[in-house]
Amino acid sequence: MDKILQVLYDKLIQPIFPNIGVGVQPYAKAGLFLLIALLLGMIIRQVVLGRLNRLAQQTENFYDDIILDTLRRKTILWVILIAFVLTIPTLSWEPNYQKLAEQIAMAVLVLSMTMAVVRAVSEAIKRHSDSSAAGVGNTTLIKSVVAFIFYMLGLAVILSLFDISLLPAITALGIGGLAVALAFQDTLANLFAGIYMTLSKQIHVEDYIQLSGGEEGFVQDISWRTTTLRTLANNLVIIPNKKLSESILTNYHLPNSQLSVELAVGVSYDADPAWVEEVLIDEVAKAHGEVNGLLEAVPVVRFTTFSDSSLTIKAYPKVDKVEHQFAVRHELMKRVYKRFKAEGIEIPFPIRTLQFSSKNGGSEFIEQVCKSDNDEKGKT
């Protein structure tokens, strides 16, 4: 290394600055070497990695894109740090100072590499989650766990550079582990509940779920302590992971995001059931392709109840996403009402028939009292 620096010094610095003192020469050599390292890092970043990056963009695999992007961000820093470590022995420092400078430079290099690995792995998890519905999910919890693991490994390497043993720390952690577990019992319960839910692959980010307690919404994030739901009204519901894992919930995105919407209507007993069924199916079929989110052209239609005033029929059209169910039901209700009215199919009000008969065998009369739903509720 000394010979290389001396040659560079004689060729590049000595002709320009012939009167540099002997004590300054080692630092001039080191500065020149760092400048060359900077230029080399820029060439590697712009030329070599730039060309590889263009080739990687032509492939379908995204892992090479992530690796090259990470290398391009850190190339210059890493080359300069390595060059600085190589020049330290050429400086006229005391051995203790040289060792300390080398340890600090290597620690910065390890920390930078650790941060680069954490960023690359987090980005890989995010892209894998976006490209696969079966991925573990792009959650804060997963990112935190990944970062914790790699930072602990990086810390272990840095401590070993400074000749610090990890055995006493591990022993102390084992002794104090019980006290820590008791002090952070709720926090640890939420942490492990979040890990379990994420690794079980039963809940993903952007899934629409409903809890037995009534809370529902899109899963926006799963952190180390809580899960955040975004409701259809664009509000956030914060639920502790432990409570969520213990709840009975419905995931409207599993096994897929399709679901059936119930469309119920009551028709008069005077109407022909077969004709009512045909009209309802035909109207929903006409809406297929015109109503956003409606999937099936021929829905399932069933008569379900003999009500007091009407015969209840229900259609179960399928929609592509849970958030489209309200708009689809809204549009179908308008179309069905208009079609029934055009076909003369009556949607009756509640009717109650009261029959009075005299004890002496006199005439009987029937009074039909038509009441609205509000009148019925007021009566009861």
C-alpha cells in the first residue's frame, strides 16, 4: 500500500507541490488516495451499476432491481470508508489511535451496510406483498421485526470490533428476562398476537374484516401493538392485537373479495310468483355490465317468507368488492322498483284484516285498515 501511495504521490502531487514537508506527505498521500477512491466510487455507481440497473429493469424479477438500487445508494460511501481503512496504517499515528480510527471506520461501514440490508429486505417484502395475495403483508410489524433482527446482528459485529464480549449482556438478559416479561406483559401479548396473525396469513393489509363486536373496516396496518382499520366513512379504528386475535371476525376478502348482496322486496299475494321471479332476474341481468361492481348476470333468486301483507322474494347478486355492495344495492333497488311498477307488480303496504261477528248471527263485516310501518310501530 505504501508503494502504491508513493507512486501516486510522485506522479501527481510532487510535480505540483514540490515543497511539501515530510510530516505532511503521509496526509497528502492519504488525501490523494481518498480522492481517487471517490472518483472510482462515482464511476462504479454511474457506469457499472447504472448499466446493470438498465439490464435489471428488463427482467421480471424485482429482487435484482432492489439489490442494485441499494448498492447505488451506498457505493461511494463504502468505497471511501474502505479506502480510509487502507490508508490508516500509512499515517504517522500512534498504534492506539490507528486502531481506534480503524474500529470507528469499520463500525460506520457495518452500520451503513446493516441499514442498507434492512431497507432492501423491507422493500422486497413490500413488493412481494403487492404482487402476491398470499404474502405476509407489508405491515409495520414485519418491518420492525426485520429491522430489529438485522440491527441486533449489526450491533453484535460492531461490539466485536471494539473487543466487547456479548456473554455478560446475554447472561444479564437471561436473569432479567422474567422481570422484563412481567413488566411488559400486555405489550408482549400484543406483539406476539400481531406476529401470529401476520404469519397465519388469515389477515392481510387492505382486507375488509368485521369483528364480533361490530367494528369493521379495511386493515390499514398491523404494528407491534395495534391493528388499524379504516372504515368506509374514512375513519380509523385502533384495536389492540390481543383483542383482535381473540375476537371472532369475518374476512370479506377470503377466499376472495367477491360477496353476495341481499336484495329483498315484498310483492302482493295477487302477483304470479313465477312472473315476479322472471321479472326480477331479467332486471338484474340487464343491470349487468351497466352497474359498476356487479358480477353475475343471473343472480340466485328465492322466495323466503310469507309476511303479513306480502310475499318476500330475495335476490343475491354478486359484487366484486365489499365497498361496492351499497352502490350496487342502491342502483338495483331503483331499477327493480321502476320495473315492478311498469309491470303492474304491487309492492303492498302492511295490511291487517279485522273480522267482527255478532253473537246473534247477524251480518258480518270486514274492515281493512291500512297502516304504514310507522303506524304499526306506534301501535305496538
